[in-house]
Amino acid sequence: MLDFVDFSFLDVLDILLVAILLYYIYKLLKGTVAINIFIGIALIFLIWKITQALRMEMLSGILGYLLSGGVIALIIVFQQEIRKFLLMIGTTNFSNKKSFFKQLKFLQSEITSEIDTEKILKACSNMSKSKTGALIVIERTNSLDFLINTGDSMNALVNEVILESIFYKNSPLHDGATIIRDNYVVATRVVLPISDSTKIPARFGLRHRAAVGVSEKTDAVCILVSEETGEISYIKDGEFVLYATQEELNEKLRNDLT
């Protein structure tokens, strides 16, 4: 007679928590070079566990020392991703049910609404023609409440007229960044952290450095319109994302927001 594995509620909870942790790690690393490093580490860990199960003491010992001794190196390699993860945990509002479940997007399907990327890019295209400077930050998993508090609160459904009126040169709201959450403009005149990265070309000003800065510290994505050239830039994970056409940009943006 076969003996069944003793499977308790705590085992189920343990598996669920590990799955949640791995999901968040995947969300933080998706689309970055670090995802390949993470996959490599995961494979080494899996091989280590297999060698332990097979009692291959020499190989399992070598892999064990390799994994334990590489903790400091991993912290250095994943410094930016660890900072994002800690920020995501630290900014979770457990007292607000909607805000809490906003952090667990994969557990719900109706709490958030789909962001209308076409209207956002259409507004950016119109502002590009008139060389109207704009900086739009779109919230993803990480809560941006700590940034929203630095600006003026708003609750307006995303559309071209709203965005163009916010960044109109004579508008009192055009300074700073605008934050979009769940297809709503939730804040204007927001002050963003400035990146001190030396990789940003000198021709880019504070608007671009601010976009890089917020995308380094959170998983938000940014769309900018240059006041000097009218060029539309897309920034994610502290990097400029290249695209050929507005249709391609819209596709990239939609994929990043799902």
C-alpha cells in the first residue's frame, strides 16, 4: 500500500507564499538583463537540490558553497531590483483594501481598469507637433502614493483634452510630472527624484533625468515629450526604450502595462 505525503495547511500556505514571492521577482526582472542572471541562479539552485537528493556529496558541497558565498555578489548585481522590491513592500497600504489589492494585481481582475494607451499617445503626438513639454508617469505594481503627495491631487479620466490642457504652456499645472493610475489622472505637478546616472546623454535635461530617476526606484513607466525637439521618449527601468513607429510604441506600452 502506497504511503501518501503528509500535506498540511501550512504546506499549502508555504507554497502559496513562495509562488507570490517568485511572481513579484519575475515582475521586477521581466524585460531586463537581470532576468537571465536570475534564471541561471535558479538552475544552479535546482541542480544543487537534485545533487543533495542523490547524495552526490562533493558536487552538492561545491554548489552549496557557491550559492552561500555569492550572496554579497547577488546583492550588488540586483541592487536596483532589491530596492524596488523593498519600496513596493514599504509603500503597501494594508489599511486600505483597494490599495492593498492593487499591489496583488494577479489575484484580482476587476479592481483596476485598462489604461487607454492610444489616448495617451495621441495626446503626446499632438504635444509633439507643438513642442509642448510633457512628463507622464504611469503606475504599475509599485504604489506611487509617496510621489502623489508632492503634487496636486486630481481624479480625471484619461483623455487627450485633459492631458493637453495639463501641459499647456500657460497652464498652472504644466510644471512637474503627471501620474496616471488605473486610467485616471490622479496627480499633477508631481516632484520626481532626479537620477544621478552618468549614462544619460548631456543633451537631455531635468525632465528626462526625473523620468529615469522614478523608473529606477519604482517599476513605473514614463512617456516624455521634449520641449526643445518635440521628440517622444519612452523610459522603463531607468533605460530609454527604442521604437520605430507610434504603433510599435503603443504595443510596447500595452505589453508593459499587462
